[in-house]
Amino acid sequence: MALPSNPHNFILKASAESPVIAFVDGSRHSRDVVLAAADFARSSVRPLILFHAMPEASDLSAIPDPLAWSLRRQEARRELARWRDMLPQLPQAVSVELSEGDWLSALGHRACEAGALTVIGSPHADEYRETAGQVARLIADSQLGSVLLVPSGYTPREVMMRRIAVPVDGSNYAEAALAEAVRLARKSQAELLLVHVVPDGALTEFGPLATGDIELRKRLDQRNEQAACGFMESTRRHLIDQGLAASILCAKGDTRSTLLRVLGELAPDLVVISAKGQGGRHCSDLSIGGTASYLLDHLDCPVMLVRPPRPIAGRANVHSQLGAHGPRSPLAPHTA
């Protein structure tokens, strides 16, 4: 995987002035979202917007009372102002915005206009099924950028990002996440932790494996491990050459559970992951792959979900798009 010489021009079209938009929905997640968004805005030197969408009446035949609606708007705006006033002093501007209608449509429209980072509550426990589907729809929007998902119980910190972990699998999807992590690391002087999981070599089985099959699987595992380690070390050296602090970790086992265990042990301040991985090539209709969904459901740290890059006519992959000629991984584990 070759990295762009100037990651600021890769994937993210937003400039340094593009805002961080905190979606304040009035639920118990609001505090976590506001505090995390403020920390992120401070560390990335971006303006902060506290955003709320007022849902319309479910009964379409009912005519809303203008006075009642006006009072609701005033109260919603006051609530946003209260959240703004409770924040510590930020070097960037903090504003409040109120919209109407379905929150997903309103938020998508606002973020689309700004090219911004959207911060929402992380889907956990009994809320996961519904919220994950909503996140998938957000990511599927071709104009919406990255989404930062914040777990319950977020603790404010002076320096939000000291260590940024990035699961890497050699796919163009993962490159999008790595490019975003590189941009963040440059801003915050954070260390990049690149993680790759080599899955066990799979052979079609119709009964007990023969001696030759066992040997074949062993050679396949060795080949994949060598390819992965070489690829990761090459990427690490490339990052260091760009003046970034970077380390790598290669593990072996089931992709999802091993990633969860390794990321838990590393305890990064932020995990940056693509919405899809290698498996996205075979499931193009899915907005979020299985590995990303699993990590969103189980990780207890902020996770930035990066929208997968869309194919560009006449350009085979991200490398040709960038004109890069660095090392390319021959490894293709299934991670979505």
C-alpha cells in the first residue's frame, strides 16, 4: 500500500476550516457527543457546531399549532445554548444550529453542505440494531464524509489524540481510513498504530484433511504471515519517512475477535476504520461491512468511520488515482 505524499488532498475534501458537527438529539448520549466533539474540534483546530433537528408530528393530518411549535423551537435553541455555555473556552468558534424534520435527512444535508466531520452517539447494546442501520445510511451518502461515534461515558481530555489505531488490510477501503488517520496524526502529533490480522488459511473440507492438505494450509499460513509483515513494515517505514510516529502490530486469528482484543489491549484514544474492508469487493450493496459493525458494537473508545471511496472512471484504484508507485500488498484477507 502506497500512501499519498500529501494526504491533505486525499479522500477528504474538507479544508481545515470545515466544522465538527455534534448531533445533539436530547438523549443520554448528548453529553458524550458534545464533550467529544469539543475535544476533537480543539485538537483539529476546527469550528464546532451543536446541531439539533426537531422532528415533525407523526400524524401528518394534524396541523401543528404555530405558537406551540414556536415555543418548542425556542426551548430547543435554549437547550443547545446551554450545552454551548457549559463547554470550556475553545480557541475556535462554537455555534448552534436548529433544523426541522427527520434527523437523518437534516443532518446529512447539513454535513453534505459543510464537508464536515459528524459526531453522534455510538450504537451499543439494545440500541445497536436501529442505530447501526442509520449510520449505514449516513455513510452511504456519497457526499457525507467521516462519522465519529462516541461511546457512553466519554471522559473529556486536554489532548484527545495521542495514539490513533488503524486496522489495515491492504484494500483501497482501508487506504481511505489510513489517509484520514495520517491527516489527523499530522494535526495532533499523535502516534499511528497500524494493526493487521492474518486469518487462518481456509481450505474446502469434505472430510478429514489429508497430510498434503495440512501441509498446504501450513504453507498458506506462512505465506500470508510473511506477506502481511512485509507489507506492514514497508508502510511503517513510509510513514516514518513522512515525519510521523508509527508502529505496527500483526496478529493471527479470527479477524473480528482478534481486532477487538488487540485494540482493547492497545487502548488508543481513537480508532479510524473504513466502513468496508476487503469483503466490500464482494458485497458492494452493503454500506457497512461485518467487521466495522462488530467493532462499532463492542469497542469502548471513540471510533471514526470513514466512508469508502467510490470507484473513479478510468482509474483502477487509489494508487493510480494518486500516481503512487509504492509497495502493494499481495494479501487479501476477508475483513468485511
